[in-house]
Amino acid sequence: MLNKVKIAVDAMGGKGSPKKIIEGIEISLKSNQENFFYLYGKKDLLEQEISKRKVLQKYCEIINTEDIVLDDESALTGAKKSKNSSMWKAVESLREKNSDISLSAGNTGALLVISRLLLKTIAGISKPALAGLWPNQNSMNVVLDLGANIECTEKNLTDFACMGSALFKSLFTNDKPKIALLNVGLEEYKGNDVLKKTFSILKENKMKNFEFCGYIEGNHIMEGNIDVIITDGFTGNVALKTAEGTANFITKNLKNSLNKLSRLLSYNSLKKFKNKLDPRKYNGAIFLGLQSPVVKSHGSIDSVGFAHSINVCNKIVTAKLIEKIESNLITVDD
């Protein structure tokens, strides 16, 4: 276990857990045996699932926890509920240096609050951000913030740029990702004061670890010309939900608009199109800015999607994301 990535998993969080959690681990091990999983949750339920898949036993250790943070609880209620919940214990293992990264498909708000309570922020970072993967014409973007911070200062957005570039380089081994600020136009004079100040800071610094490309509008996000897109949590969350809804609308209505013969003739093209928009491939949002990495899997994702989030965890740890963030921060006064 010396060379394995140690992942602390909240095995009770999200719809269909712990069954989908164990199935997701099994799927992930088919392509990568570099991980070891500490499973926090109800021991009897976890043992029942693992007993059906004995090959998993050498890759997993169960730590019994009695309580569960429910999906419909408020963030504060979930965080205060119990220090013996599977979510709390999984994050706590990071603070105690028993694991390298924590993964949960549970309550997003509670996970953020618990992570902030238990883990320190990286020196120089005032607010952690929630970053996610977004499909584009070429491959994927990193977008942040997706909802952790409704209001942001120019320092926050500048921090997000540094953290987002480090994440992109960790996931896709790109030496100098292209970064842009999400705005209502491309001209320098457009946008609010925070965006304009952030634009000036990023333009003047001329960072070696990323290329600042100015502003980007929402309709250009998926073109693939920009690797990392920076915004506040309010705008980012609205954009994300809009994109998810649009993708679902297109895939459902495209199929309904074709007759059986058309669907048959277009089967391969439709399959490729559906695969491109498959949300399971982009599962795994990351809380950036903490001294230890925490990954949030979508609560309703299936076992295949959860396996993708495990792959994200492995890349984050092996690429030494936290070290990259620490070495690439821009100094900005609060």
C-alpha cells in the first residue's frame, strides 16, 4: 500500500449508496489498481456489498460510522449533526494525514462546510472554490467557481485563475493552459468593477504557468479555445445548470424528433453525440484552495460516473495539485 493513492470515501452519501459506491470502485479497478479506499459508513451494509466482490477486499478498508448526512438537510444542519457521520470522518482523515484525498457524493453544502471546518486553506487563499469539468469541442474545460462563493473580489478571482490553471495542468498535463474571465462582452471596458480589476491584474502579471486571454462570453465556452474559465459562484452555477438543462433537452428531443428509420440510419452518429454529452464523463467537482483535496461526485450519478470521479482523485494526487497551486499564486492585496 506504500505507493497507492489513499482515497477516503464517504460511502453513504448520494442516491443509491453504498451499492453504487462499491460498484464504482469495482469499475475503476479494471483500469487502475493504484488506489486504496478507506470506506466510511455502516459496516454491515458495506461488508454485504464487498462480500459479493471479493476481489475488492485487498483494495478496501471499512471504518464504521453510525450517522449519515442526508441530501435534503441544510449545509449547517448537516455539518453540525454529528462528528461521527461518514462525511465528517472521511474529511477528517485528511486532517489526520491518514489519506491523500477525500471523495463524497453526498450533500454539497454540508461537504463544503465540513471541509472548511476541518481543513486549513492554502496560505494566501482567502476563499476555496468549487471547480468542475465542462465538455467542449476539443476536450474539456475547467470552470470555477460553480457555487461556493456567490460574491467575489478581484483577489478571489485571481486566486481562482491560479488554482484553475494548476488543476488543468494536473488533469491534462498542459504546460500553459489558456485562461479567460466569463463576462457579458469581450471588450475591456465591459463588465463590473471586480471583473475589470481582475482583468488588469492578470494582464499585468504575465504569468509563466498560464496564458491570460481576456474575456469570454457564455456562448463561446464550448468552442474549446479556452482551457480554464473564471467566474463568481453565482454566475458559474447558473451557467452550469443552464448547460446541463440544455444538454438534456437536446438529447431527449433529438431522439423523439426522429422516426425509427432515421434513428437506425443515424445510430453511430447519435451514439457519438450522446457520448460527448454524457455527464458521467465529467463527474467530479473539486474544492480548490484547501491544504488537502476534496472531490464532490454528483449525488444522483451512477456507478460509472462515480468511477470517473475516482479517476479524477487519482490524477489530482499523482500530479501533486496542491504543490502546484502553492507555487503559482499571484500576490494580491485583500
